[in-house]
Amino acid sequence: MPTPPLGALDINQPPQGRAKYATGMDLKAWIVSDLQSLRAKLAGGVLRLIPAERLGERVDGGGIAPTYILWHLARHHDAAVNAVLRGGGEVVEGWEERLGVDSDLWRGLAESEDQELVEQLNSVEVGEYTLAVISSTASWLAEEGLPRLDAIPDAASALASQGVPEDRFGWLYEMWDGKPAAWFLSWSAIGHGFNHLGELVSIRNRMGLCPF
């Protein structure tokens, strides 16, 4: 059968002989799926494979301990989604005793490692807290739906209410200022998490724990 001219093709119809695929996707389902995927990869690909006693290790004689990366990932997500975007309490509230820290919870928002804090934290509980933060956001979105994505929360007030010192975290105040809700979900909850998942997988592999 001769091929019809391009102008005669209906690009909205599937090619003959191929299965018809849906062209649309529910945005909420996509975001929730990404969060669930992030949680599963952290649980199965990092926390299940790195022994608890090695979570505080700085592989290759340097670098950042997995405990701190997990803490940073979780604190960034918790503060961005719950304190800033939702304007309420954070998941960390009620976890302090288990985690081994009861004040200055803004410690960990910085990318650079706080070695004194790592020695203070309970590494196993940090892992559980990280998973709980991601689960909390996924459940909130699944149950209540997406917030207005173009709304711009008052990030500065939320950070100040958490005691985040502006003189040390001016870069964070600037980064979060004027960002819409969509950004806090796409970057703070998802993109930033996958960034550090990759870092953790690299450390896991350099520890000789790659399962593949």
C-alpha cells in the first residue's frame, strides 16, 4: 500500500498495527509515582545494602557520610514542603529523641557536611525519618490533590520561623524566594532527592556494596 502524503496523516491517531497508547497523564499521579520511586530506591538500593555501622563512614578517606546526605535530603524536603509550601508542622517534629537531636534542626540544610552533627545523629533513625518525609508528601498529594502550582509561598517567613539563620543561609533564602509551589514539588521534593540518591548510590558502590 502506498504511503500517504505527510499532509494526509493524522498525527493524533496511532500508526496502523501498533497498540494505542494514552497521550495524557495525570500530573498528580506522576508526581506521587516519582516520590514513591525515590523512596523505594533509597530503601532498597541504599539503606538495605549499606550496613548501619557504615552509614557514618567517609568512603575513600574523605567525602560526605551517607548519614549526613540522608539528613540533608530529608531536612531540605521537610522544610520546603511542610514548613514552606504547606505552612504547617514538619515531619521531624516528634522524631527528635529518636534522631538524637533536639535543637537547631536547620543544621543539615547546607550541602557541606556538619561532622559534629553526624556523630550525634542516630544513623538508622535518620534513614527511617528520610523515608517518612517522602511518604508523608506522597500521601498528602494522593489524598488531597495538588496545591495551586502557581501560588508563591512566603518562604522567608517559614525559614525564619524555623530559626534558620539568614546570615549563614542567605543563599537559601534567595534561592527559595519567589518560587512557586510547582518548584518546591519538582525540585525540593523530587529533583533534589534524586540528585542525592545518585550520590548515595555512588558511595555505596565505592564501598564495594554494588549488588549488580
